[in-house]
Amino acid sequence: MWVFLAAGGAFSVIALPALLGRRLLGMEAGLVRVLIAALVGVSVSGTVIGPKLQNSGPMLFTLMIGVGLLTAMVALVALEVLLPTGGVRLLGRLQAIRARASRARRYSQILRILGRHGLAPYLSRRAGRARRAGDTRHEQLARELRAALQAGGTTFVKLGQLMSTRRDLLPAAYVEELSCLQDRVPPAPWSEVEAVLLASLGGSPHMVFAEFDVEPLAAASIAQVHAAVLRDGSRVIVKVQRPGIREAVERDLDIVGRLAATLQARTDWGRSLGLEELARGFAVALREELDFRVEARNMTAVHRAAALRGDHSVTVPDLHQELSGERVLVMSRIDGVQLGKARPDSPEHGRKVALTLLTALLDQIMYDGVFHADPHPGNILLQPDGSPALLDFGSVGRLDSALRSAMAGLFLSVDRGDPIALCDALLELTERPEDVDEQRLQRALGQFSGRHLGLGATPDAAMFTELFKLVADFRLAVPPEMAAVFRALATLEGTLGAVSAGFDVLDASRGYAAARFTRQLEPATVRDTARDELLAVLPVLRRLPRRLDRIGGALEEGRLGVNVRLLADPRDRRVIGELLSRMLLTFLGIFFGVLGVQLLTIDGGPEVTPDLSLYRLVGYHLLVLSAAVVLRTVYVLSRPLP
């Protein structure tokens, strides 16, 4: 009878200790987990201690509660290891069934496409062997990859276009083949396009515009463009987002993220490329491309920055803000031919166009801090007068003044072939680990400078590839802003090679850097720089005499002191407190354990039962307490410091 009463009472009491155990562990656990842990604790304590209660009565009841509490804590930790909190949500799973079914259908379609083009072996753990076996047929594999991405639709075409700009990661055969990806699809039905225009413009396009051509000039997977004329006679281009494209892109981005995580975990080539980080950056860029308001802001920023510099060498469309929105963009129409299809009048004209585009992009990077991040041939027009124009500002990079200054230092160090300055510029541009070996980095950059920047050396694209490899070897993390700069320059290099055969981007960039630093030494530039610096330090200079007088007076009177507040940062206090707490818990766990063992070894003493003395009963309680404290310590040590 004592057993049943104890079990019933234990269950009612264990539920509260289970909550206490959750609190002691510092764990976020739901009510279901607590109840499961309580049931496990009751079962174990009833099995271990319950039979002994028949002879001892209620004397062992507290020990039974302690064993139950300890077992409940162990169960909570086990549940956290097997099913982490937040990883299982029943309601969320029920709500995600439909999304899972949609992903499963899309997965099946993607796998069929990969299988049809012979790419399935590269998704397995044997991908390394498959790749080694196919080293002699890179060109054929690149063609199959392009065809598979083309068949995959909008998101995968955009992904392939991004991959075609990563010459630092992919062999030349893949870069050349992926550069041929075409983002062209049949136009959407006019009725669906008209519905988008009605929702965005607030009226029929034939009412808003004096003229509107329902036949699109071009249709891509994300948007299509129509020619129109405003009421004032201005010729404009209307860019309309394809109906339903956002939902399709979001679904495919989810799949791309999951595939990237799987490939990075299962394949060597996925880990070497850092596929997860690439997928995250691609997803951010593509989501921005779906919001035409971002493109409108980008276009306005580039246009204003060029106007402030008085640079009109490259034309940028004028935005009609009052007619633009999230899914519709209205801009001035620019006549011309896409640079990929244009034929310059002469080699000299082609070189002039190439130099104009390169100078414009470098000016945007070095002076404006806002630049076109996707200057491929389809986004550049060659106008009838022979001057270039930039289109499609969905992808734009931004640099602050500190990064622009660091970029200038990088260009100068490359131009001078100075490995020490190159090391300083790289460390300023990147996020470096605390244990970076600067001397070894300087030696590596010295060897790099000797190979690529010394007398008689001819810089080429391989120079940047080796530089990126050095950055990766020393675990220097390139911030996304700088990655966008290098990506834009790599894209422009291929673009300029198409318009002017043999155009040396690196040599022209070095000439640009030399001219820029020459301009910085001109009297007007030096005067402006000195004025700006003086205006920045003027408030400090005004306060300096008063502060010096105050310090001198305190020193003369012997009252000068320095106040230093240790652990002023709350984060430092939190870390110190956590360390002390862990040390205290460890000490208490060991202390209770040693004391419990000593009590168990003592013979004699008051008898609680014929087989159990009071010393041993207290010793068992202390061992249970020690185990609980040790379990808490182990669990806390497995978690990072706050």
C-alpha cells in the first residue's frame, strides 16, 4: 500500500521538481517535455526505491523524490539532445505539409533534369570520384550544366549567371559556358500583365499613358518591358514583373538553400566553394531584384552621384517615380543596341567604349560609393552616337568611405608592387581572425608580388585567382561589399573583352589608379582635403586649450588622477559571472559527491531500517544532489558563453 501511495504522491510532486529541474538546467523546455521527464522520473524512482519502501515506510520517500528529480533532469537533457527545442513544432509541421508536398514535386522535377543531363552522380558522396573521372570532359560537363540550369527556370538561370562571374572559383570552361545562359522566355498573357498594371498604376495603362504597346519589346523570366509614351510626349519604358514569379522564386530559393547545405555537408567540392554562403548571398540579391522599388532607389543614387561629379560619359535612364512601384518601373527610353550584339565602328572606338565603361565603374566604386554590380553585355547599350548607357539597376553595390579608402590603398600597393602595403590593405579590407600570422602573410604576398607585380611580369586574371586563394588560406573573410566589387570587375572584364578584343583591364586599372592619385596631389584637391580635415578636427582643437589648462592645474596641485573602470562593459560582467557560476557549481558537485561517499563508508550510526543507517541515507541524498549539480554543470559547459 505504501508503494501505491508513494507513487501517487510522487507523481504529483515530481511534476513540480521536473519544472525545477528545467530551471536548474537553464533549459527552454515545453510542458510536454516536462511531463515526459516527470513520467520517466516516476518510473525509474518507483522501480529503484519503491520496493524498499515496504520495509522502511515513508523514511525513503525523500530519496525517491531526489532520484525522480535526477532522472527527470537526465530525461530533459536527453530530449534536448535528440529533439532540440524549436526543432519540432507539431502545429508548424501540420502547416508545412502543403509546402513540403510542393517542394517534393519540385525536387522530383529537378532530379529528373539532373538525371537527364548526367549530373546526378555529382550530388552523392562519390562526387569526388565522379569529378576525377570527368576531368577530361570538362567542356561537355559544362554544356550539360548550362542546359540543366536553363531547364530549371528563373532561379537556376540567375544562379548560373552568378556562377559565370566567379572566375576565382570555377574553371574557365564552366565560366565561358555559363556566360551563354539566356534569360529569355515567352511573354506573359496580356490579361495577366494588365492586371499587374491596374493594381500598380491605379488605372488602365491606356488611360495613364498616351500610347502603350501591348507587345513587349523583350520578355525575361522576372519581368518584361513595354514601350509607352507619356501624356507630355516623353518616350518611356515600362518594366512589369511577371505574375506569380515571386512565389515560384521563393520556392526555388528554399530548394537552392537546402541543396547548398546538403552539397556542402556531403561533398568536398561543395565545402571548398562555400556553397551555403554563396546561396545566402544569391537569395538576398534575387529578392532585391524582385522589388522594383530597390532598383528605383539604386538608379536614382547612381544618377545623382554621376551628376554631382559632372560625369555624363555614361547615360543612366531617368526614373518616373510617380508611376513606379514594387512591381512596375517606368523610366526614360534609351535607343541603342545591346553591347553583346553591337559592333564598334573601329578598334579605336571599341577601346574608347571599353575605357569609358571601366573608368565609369571605377569612379562609381572609388568616388561615389554606389556602383552597378552586374555590368554584363545585356545591361549595357551602345547608343547611336557611340556612347554607352547602363540599364537594369536591380543589383547595386555600396561602399562606405573607409572601404573606399582601403580600396585605394589596395590599388596603390598593386601598382607599386609593395607587399607590406598590400598586406596592410588586405587586412583593412577583410575581417581577419585574431590568430592571423601577419609575418607569414607578408612573406606570401612578397612571393605573390614577385610573380605577378615584378619587373617583366604581366598581370592577368590568374593574379586575382591566386590573391583570392591567399585570402582563403589565411582565413581572411571578404565582406559582402568587397565581394560585390570583385564580382562587378570580373563581370566587366568579360564584357569589355567582347567589345574590344585584347583590352587589358588590369593595365587600364593601374593607369586609372595612377591618374587618381595624381589628381589627389593637385593643389585644388589638396586644398579641399585639408579643408575637410580641418572642419572635422576644429571642434577638438577648440576644446584642447581648456582641457590642457585643466590637466596642468591638476598636475601642479597634485590632484591629477586616472579613473579606470574595470568590467565597465555589461557583456564582460556577464561572462565573468557565468564563469564564476560554473566554477562554483563544479566545486559544489565535487564537494557533495566526496561527502556522500565518505558517509557511505561510515559504519554504525542510527538505523533507519535493518539494512540502512542514517549516515548512508544522508550519503545517498548527497550523491543524488551531487549528480544533479554535475549534470547541470555538464549541460551548461556544453553551451557557449553568452
